[in-house]
Amino acid sequence: MSAQREMKEKNPWHTPVTIIITVIGVIAIVALVTVAVLQNRPLPQKYKYGIVLDAGSSHTALYIYEWPAEKDNNTGRVEQTHSCKVKGPGISSYASNPLKAGESLRECMQEAEQRVPGKRHHETPLYLGATAGMRLLNMENSVASDKVFQAVEEALKKFPFSYQGARILSGQEEGSFGWVTVNYLDDRLKQGLETTGALDLGGASTQISFVSDNYNGSESPRNSVTFRLYGNDYNLYTHSFLCYGKDQALRMTLAHQSQAGPGTVLDPCFHPGYTETKNYLVLYDSPCVSDRKPQGAPATFNHSGNGNFLECQKNIKSIFDFNSCKYSQCSFNGVFQPLLQGPFGAFSAYYFVMNFLNLTNTSIPLDTVKEKLKDYCATPWNQIRQQHPNIKLKYLAEYCFAGTYILTLLTEGYNFTSESYSDIKFIEKIKGSDAGWTLGYMLNLTNMIPAEAPDSPPLPHAGYVSIVSIIAVLIFILFIFSLRPLWPRCSKHPQIV
Ligand SMILES: O=P(O)(O)OP(=O)(O)OP(=O)(O)OC[C@H]1O[C@@H](n2cnc3c(O)ncnc32)[C@H](O)[C@@H]1O
Ligand SMILES: [Ca+2]
């Protein structure tokens, strides 16, 4: 017993100094790790917001975007948090009553006021971009288009957001910002991955934008847009075809048929049994067709369907000019287009129409898609109406035309083949945000995509904490070893004297 007590007394671990040093060492290490973890803990998220109004030819939509407040200069992801469809037609339809154009936006703007936290209102940028409907109105009657903008501006300025202006986007901007949106949402830009082309089908115009290895912008420079994003250079081919949106293309196809003479138009793009009385003035009230108005036409004509896909496609082809091309290759109407290079995302009316027709799956062979559409177009109008009692009649009547137009535009217009058709994906949203030009437009105007790759911390938070902890433990072990001279010298067989 006395020998044991003697050993205990000789054991330096039991001296007050070593106990104090050990305790201080442990406390210091725990403090180091705690401070490191607390200092680098992610802060509670605060968000910033941006609002874009897409004043399209057929309707206006409001989008609210949100991103982490700390990271607006590059690393944070911008996401769509809310969208609001403005009731009524597009703002260009209010040419004869501009005040109504401003009023029409009020409901969605009030919704935005509710959705964006009050303390962020004043710093939230608000943009309005108008597309082909206003482009056409501006061509036809610039005074009327200015009045519409004035009314819209007055209405928007009444709200507490940071109003940044309302303007008409050029076709190039519309196409290229659609491409930016799709590739930003897919994380292709930041990672420098191969990009996705963008196909947008609106009511009054349609856009095609893609990067092609054989296009450097020298042939037809007006189709070239260059971007430097996250340290990568992109040379984008883009073209917007005014009048080739779904509604104006239908107008042009109908106008082509009504040239045959007044009276009845028997339209293969409409279902058998479909019949409506339509107004010539309304049909020709657009710069896309106004020069074709027949002399002395009666006020109305009878528009009836006979549902024939092949005949419909023939009529649609008549609105494309495939003969003039002064470049090495063209899509149509003498417009240069380099070799297609996929993949492609097709959105807006491409999606609405192909989704309704159950044809969004592009692994279905193109010939089968055409067969299905042929059967659909030949289905009597009564039957179609009975099968879809809840779909807006205007849309329902036009799906045969719209589906045929989409296939004709893609294959005959842009030269997609049976093989490259499967490179197209019909999409509505990407990770919860709508595909369209609005997000790309806002990212550009707020400088939220840097030209150079952002400096990211060398380690993620979890990696950082693990490394600090491991180093702390190593220091502790080293510390223990540094006390080695003080360790008791125990032999295997202690001799008890
Ligand atoms: O780009 P622009 O040409 O200015 O036109 P927009 O922006 O108004 O055009 P949208 O993409 O909103 O719509 C394209 C077309 O699709 C139509 N559309 C919208 N929703 C639809 C649906 O559910 N089914 C069928 N068509 C639809 C709409 O009326 C237009 O003719
Ligand atoms: Ca549009």
C-alpha cells in the first residue's frame, strides 16, 4: 500500500502544474474550434428581389426573382419565387385605350407588393420588357405605342419599387436572354459546360439561339451576340423571326388561303365540322399581313375546317420563303443559319402545344409524331370539344394548326432532321423557374453574372470545420507528447522494495 502511495506521489501527472496546463490546453483547443465554427457559421439567409414584367403580344406576365442578399455579386442562385398572369390581352392590344394597359397591370403589381417583404420594396428593381406585339404596334403606329408606354410607366411608378424603365426588346435581346436563362438555370454557364440552344415560340415572333462550332460571327454579324460569362467566351447565333409567332403565323396562313377569293375558307388546319364567321378587317389588322388585303373584300368570311395534316402543312409552307439565300446556308426568308448544334430547349408555345398534344417526348420517332398529329387533325370538332370541355375554345380550335406549324417550323424552317429532332426537349420550367427571356434580362441588367469566374472559398464550410478540428486534435496530441519527460517511467514489473 505504501509503495502504491509512493508511486502516486512520484507521478508528475498528479502535480498541480501539469493538471493546470492540461486543463488550459483542453480549454484553449475547445475555444479555438468553437470560435472557428461560430465565426464561419452561415448567417441566417436574407433575400433580395427583382421584378420583371414580360409584356408579350398575347399577354403580360410578372415574375418575381429572389437571391441570397450576401451573394448577389456572383455565387448565389437567382430563383423565380412567384409569377402572376395579367388578366386580359397584351399591352399592344390597348392601342386605342392606353390607360387600360396601365390599369391591367395593377392586380399583379399589388400581388408583388404583398410577396416582396416591405423593407425590400425600395431597393427592388422593376423592369418591363415588351416583345413582338409592341414591335409590330411601333412599326404600325409609333404614336400609339408611345402612349401605351407612357400609361404603363405612370401605372408602374405608383408602386414602391425601384422602377427601371419600360422598353421594347430587340429580337436579338429576346433570343439571347432566353438562351442565358436556360443555361443559367441548368448551371451550364458557371461550370463552363456545353450549352443548350433556346427555341422560343411566342404569339407574334419566334426565336432560335444556339452556339455552333462552325459560327464565329463573321458570316451575318447581325445574328451574332458575344458574351463573356464566368470566365468563358460564348459566340451565340440568334435570330428572331417577326410575324412567325403562333398567332401571326396563323394569320399569314389564313390570309394566304383567303387570297383564293371571298366567301368560305375551307381550312385543312382546323377540325372537320369547325365553322366560324370571321372578320376580314380583324384578320388583316397586322403589319404581318396588311399588304395582302384583297381589294373589295366583304366584311366577313366563313372559316371552316376539313382537318388534313398534309394539306395544312402545304399551306403553312407557303408562308416561308426557301428560295432566297445569299449566305452559305439559310433557315428561311434569306436568313443565315449555321449548322444546328444541340441540345435544345423549346419553351413557351412549343411547350403549351406539344404538352396538350401529348407529344413532348422527342424520343418518339418524328414519323410517328406526324401520324399522331394527322389523326388528331382529322378528329371531328364536336368530338374534340367533348373530350376537352375545360380548355379555352380558342386554344382548342388551334392545336391542330399549332402542332403542324411547330413541326413545319422545326423541320422545314430550321432544318431539324428525324435524328436531330430528338435533341429537342420541350420544357416549361427549369428547377421551378419559367424558361423565357425575363431572368436573363434581369441578370444582365443587374450585372449578376460576372465576366470572370468568381473567387470561391477554397473549402466548403463542412470541410473547413473538419480540418480545424483535426488540426486541433493533432496539436493536443503533440502537446501531450511534449510532456513526455514528465511521464512516469513504469517498468513492466515494478519492483516493490
Ligand atoms: O413573345 P411574343 O411573341 O410577344 O408573345 P407572348 O409572349 O405573348 O406569347 P406566349 O409565349 O405567352 O404565348 C405564345 C402563344 O401561345 C398561346 N398560348 C398560351 N397558353 C396556351 C395554352 O395553354 N395552350 C395553347 N396556346 C397557348 C398564346 O395565346 C400565344 O399565341
Ligand atoms: Ca414571349
